[in-house]
Amino acid sequence: MCIGRCMYSDTYLCVAVPVPTTRDAYIVDFEPHASMDTAHHMLLYGCRTPVSTTNYWDCGSVKGTCEDEASIMYAWARNAPPTRLPPDVGFKVGGKSRITYFVLQIHYGDVHAFSDHHRDCSGLTLRMTSKPQPFIAGMYLMMSVTTVIPPGNKVTNADVACTYNSYPIYPFAFRTHTHKLGQVVSGYRIRDGKWTLIGRQTPQLPQAFYPATKGINVKYGDTLAARCVFTGEGRTTKTYIGGTSDDEMCNFYMMYYMESRHAAPFQECMEDGSKELFQNIPPEANVPITVPPEMMMHNMMHSAGAPSTPEHQDDMALLQPKREEEEVLDQEYHLEEVTDWPESPLQLGQVSGLALDSDDNLVIFHRGDHQWGVNSFDNSGKYQQQSLGPIQQSTILVVDPVKGSVLKASGRNMFYLPHGITTDKDNNYWVTDVALHQVFKLSSDGRDKPLVVLGEAFEPGSDKEHFCKPTDVAVDPVTGNVYVSDGYCNARILKFSPEGKYLSHWGAGSSDRRRRVQFRIPHSLVFLPDRRELCVADRENGRIQCFVAESGEFVKEIKKQEFGGEVFAISYAPVHGGLIYAVNGESAYGRSAPLKGFVINYSTKEILDDFSPENAQEFGMPHDIVVTKDGRVFVGDAATDSVLKFSSDKAEHRSVKKGGIEVQEIEETETIIQTRLKPQHRVEVAVAKVQIPVATQQKTAEPVQEQPQKPQQQEDDKEKTLAKQSAQGVSPAVITTLLLIPLVVVISIGVLIRYRKNRMYGDGCEVKLEQTSSGGILGKLRGKAAGGLNLGNFFATHKGYTRQGFDRLSTEGSDQEKDDDNDTDSENEEYSAPPPPVGPSSSS
């Protein structure tokens, strides 16, 4: 069958749906709808930027699942038990979480079932509530990144261990993941020298989540450890950790819950475990698990010749080989200037640095009314214009990337000649000042007080405590380690701890050490999070060099004639196998090539696109470059005191007909409220009961006592109740009297109102909500909700596919209550959350 392209065995298809609320919400249950005859496994991810929001797509190719970091939330595989969350536990989505989209990936291992005009109705129902959950679910990933498996070795162990330094967590499920060489993966908690098993499984079984050891918890000071056992038999070369079919992976996922007030949705450990520690690992961790042939992961995507899966997109998306999809960039992808950006001119000096915060807002670092001229420094590198004082303008501007409006400003009276800027995972700014010869860490909250200062003000040097015109900073988002390019006088990269402690440094690299040429102004840095590498724009050598960030080991060099002997700045996007964005510049010896921006394939070093300003304009001095998650590019020009924006009208290079997802719009509905008097004079509020397939609340709401009504609603209910009681309980004699004496009517009504009010709303009154599965998305079902994820709908409309076969899954809402808490399933593990744990004390 062909769906735009031919569908084949080991096909991976993805669909995305938005979280149907912008407020905090909680996923409390998953209900898979899958047939083992067609679907091999399903994975649910949460992220902010899926590859597509309008179409289904082949996510077994270079596209993957999400453009940004994807968090795995759920896994289903044939012959594996379903994952169930414990009561009072939910995954936090929407609102301030990192999850605004769900992406469902379905792996079709064998498509021969479709040949008889069958269609597939695989999908997943998520049950969502706006009710805050006492406990929040999260994921802890233990992952080896340094393991090398020698060819022919019968046993190679990959050991990972970290000390846990946060609030208590309670593991309830685990998942293992390797490629073909993995034999068994085990995870443990170590406390007081005792190893306690969290979970142990062979990765050759369906890689779903399995129940963890019951009753286990992890507290501050414990050690979490994992071991992957590999065999190198059958291989003729070394096998490294990576993302291709010839590489390996060692991952132990641990799904846990913790108190909502201390919730951390994702934690990870990538530290190698010591030999001394793993001498005491239980022997079971070294024993492979026998897997019956019928339970094996047949036709795994990691088998030779099969396309690589993005199943491990959330596993740091390590090495990505070039695939045919990358070729499309040569033909269809081109960046053009957005000439109407910004909407209003920005008041800038020389633009020296650009960065992006976690929301993809543009951060501009500029020099205000200061300029770098021929008289700025003496021959020793000392700044000669201190008498000018620091720049009085705000040197750091946070700008809306869409309109170009200034969102906030900081950095007044601090800097003399700003140069490089980057942000860390907490949105702190790391900046360099070439006049001060210093590096600063600043909070983004607008308080212009440095958190960390490296170097000595106005004192150039070449030791561990001094810089000489440092140019740029890069920060490892995982370890927090800081890398500084130093700079105009020195020719080195320095590495510091997050607190500013010197760790190491290195110079230029070469595949042939005898021909190694040292840096000539390492001018710009970029950290490659998916590859754990640091790349350097070696300006005057006109080249880009990349290194293993941890060790400084040289990896590769990119040098092109089109650069013209100068590379001023670089950026990176972990998409399409890895793209490097660069700008060149004019050398002191004159221009040897046009000033342009370049898009470069990291793996092949090919230039896929080049770009420059429109309308016969040119770059003056393109000094820095950044690329957003959606592929927009910004270039800061130090000569024209401006920032230029570039975009492609073909951000999605391949379009396919929308399929595999059905979204239902739910009309805005008010909660139905009914009131009735009871003998105890309590008012019960019966809340409307609505069931929504992909986003509904299925948990039972807890009784809420002393629930006040709105003032106007109270008055309306009082009047209705009073009228009803008056009509039923007044005698004919009184009615006759009221008809004859209007004054008595007024007095009687006033007395009766007072009397009834005291009885209904006295001290003994209690107002409560009935236990119900209602609430929808936001209690009153205000807003939109998404329908079921149904790939079968799409397949059934194409040639050779009919509506015979699998029954279509119902995606219609129901007004009848379904109590899933009473459902039983012999394959389901049930868990109970303990009372709120006591975490480390925190000072106020």
C-alpha cells in the first residue's frame, strides 16, 4: 500500500494533538486501543514542538517525533502488560509544564495484515483532569554515553550510577532499551551498601513499561545504579553508543511519582559507575534472560538495513546518520529575509551577541554608545577607554521573535565592550566583555548583580584565573559545565564547573597532529546537546572545529571555500541529522567571498543553503547567529547595529494528507447544577457528567465540604426555594387573610424569608459535591477537547482498504458515567500512593 510513499514493514507513523487547555492539567490514566495483528508497539511522547501539527508523518526517518526535547509518557507493546498510574498520581501537562502537545508513535512491524483490505484502529485514550493531583509522575533516565563494546567480546558491561540529591520518589514502573547486542538491563537503589532491585528485564522483549518492585522508594543520599550487559560476538569492529543500527544504547527508564510541591518531571543520570561500587552488584544483573522466540522483538527497526527509529528521541538523540530525507533540503529549503521585522525599529548599538531563552525569545547583547575602535586597546590587550565609564544603556534586550518588540531589558552600567552571550537551562545569561577580560553569569530577572564572575577586571592574562578578550560562552544543559573561548589574544577553550571552578582547557585539533594549526581567534561557540560535542568558529582560520565536550578530544573540521577564510559565528539545530548555521566575515586582508549565512549538514559537511539580506543589500559585519526551534534564523550585524530575521516559507518540506487523528470540538457547556432540600437541610449539588475520549476526567472527585455558592446564585436559589415552599405549605385561611390584608402579606413574607434563611444556612448547614466522574477538562468543560487518535480512519480511505475488518473505535462523547476505578484487569498492577513523604527541609 502507498500513502504518499510506500508503506513497508517496520514503518513508524506519528500523529500529534495539542493539550486541549492552556492551564495546568493532569493525565491520570491511559487506555490503549491496539490490535497485536498490526501494531507492534505504541509510544506516547510529550513536548512543545512536534515535527508536524497538521499531518501524520513517517517518524522512523530523520524527522523523528519532536523538534525539541521529547519526554516519554507511556509505552504499549504486544505481549506486554499495560501501564497504569497509581491512584492520586498524574502527569502534569499544559500550563507551565513542558508539554503542550502529545505525539503518538505507532510501529507497524508487519503490514501483511493490511493486504486483505483491513484497516487499523490503533490509538490511545488519555484521561485528563484539571483537579490538582497530590502526586506528580515523572521519569528518571539512567543512560550510558561512553560504553565501547569490543568486537568478539562475549560480555561487556555498561555501568551507570549517580547519587540522588532531591526529594523522595516512588518508582512504580520501568523500561529497558538497547539495540541488538543488549542481553539484560537492571536498575537498583543502593542504600547503606545494600542493593535493592527496582527492575530487571531483557531489552529483546517488547520494550514497554513493566511493574517495578513494590514498596520501593528513593531518598536523598541514596545511589541509583544500572547495568547493561552486551555481547560483541558477531561484530568485527568496535560498537559505540549512538543512534544508528550499527550503534548501541544503554537506557534504564524509571517511572516514579513524588509530592506535587516538589515535583520534578524529568531527571537523568549519565555518570559512569565506578568499578569499586559495581563489585557488589547482585549476580542476577549478569545473567541473561531467556526469551521465547514468539516473544522476541521481531523485525526490530534496529536490525541491519531497517530504518532507524526515533524511539530514543528522548535519549539525547545521539548520533543521527544522513538519510534520504536530508537530500530534500538541497531542493526545497531556502531561508529568506523577513523584511518587515521588527515592526518597530530597535535602538541598538553594535550588536555583538545573540541567544535564545527557553521560550525561544531572542536575547540581544549590544554595546550601546560604546564602539570598538583602533584606539580601544594597547599592544598588551589592555583597554584604554576606562574613562568613558560603563555603558549606561540596557545592553541586554529580550525581544519577541514574532513582532520584534522589547519584552524586557537589563545590563545597565555594567559592561564596557560586550561580546558573547548564551543562556543556560535556567535562563541565566552567561556573557563576555572583551574590555573587562571577564565572564559573567547574570540572572534573567533584571537584577544586574552577577551570580558568577570569572577573570579579573581590566587585567588580561593567560593563566587559569585570567582571560584576554574572551569571545563567547557555551553551557552544557545536562552537567551545567561552562565553556569559554579565549579569545583574541589567547588561542584556547577553557572548561569550568557550573560554580566557576576551573576544570581543563585545550587548543585547536587536527586529525594529523603534525599539521595541527592553532586557533586564530576562537570567536564563537555552540554546544551540541544530542552529540555531547562543542563546536568552535575559528574565525581567522575560516573553519569550524568540533570536540568531545567532556574531554576536548578532536572530532571533525569543516572548512569551505565559500567561507572566504573567515567564520565569525555558528549555531546548531538537532534536526535533519544535525544542521550547523554559520556566518562568514571580511578579513583584514579584504573580502575574498560574499558575506552570507550558511546551512551545513553536520554529517556530510555539505552546504545545503546560503542566505543574505534581500533587495540588493548586504551584510556589514555578521557577528552572531542563532536558530529557533521552528527554524527561524536571526543574525546580529555589528556594522549596521541591527538584527536581521530569516525564515523559510517551506518549514514543513513534505506535506501529506491529514490522517491518523480525529479532533472533536466540544461546544462550550456550563455545569448543570441542581438543588434540593433534604431533611437535614443540606443542599446537594449534582455536577454534570461528561465523558471525553482523549481528554476526560475519569477519576472520582473527592467530596468537597463547605463549598460556598456565588452570591447571586445564592439569592436566586433562595427565591426559588422560598416560592416552592410557600406554594406547598400555606393554608387556605392564611391565603384568604393575605388577599384581604395586603399589609399582612408583606409582613408575613418578610418573617418567612428570615425564618427559612436561618434554617437553610445556619451553622449546621453543609454543602457538598456528589462523588462523580465529571469535570471534563476544566470542571465546567470550557474550551476544546481532542478526539481519539485513530490511524484506521486514514488508512480506510485509500485504495485497497475498506471499512471491513477492525471495528471503528468510538470517539463520541457520552453523557453516562463510567466508573473506571471499579474496572479490574488481571494483567494490571495496582499501586497505592503512600501518605505525603517528608523531604529535605528548605529554608525560607
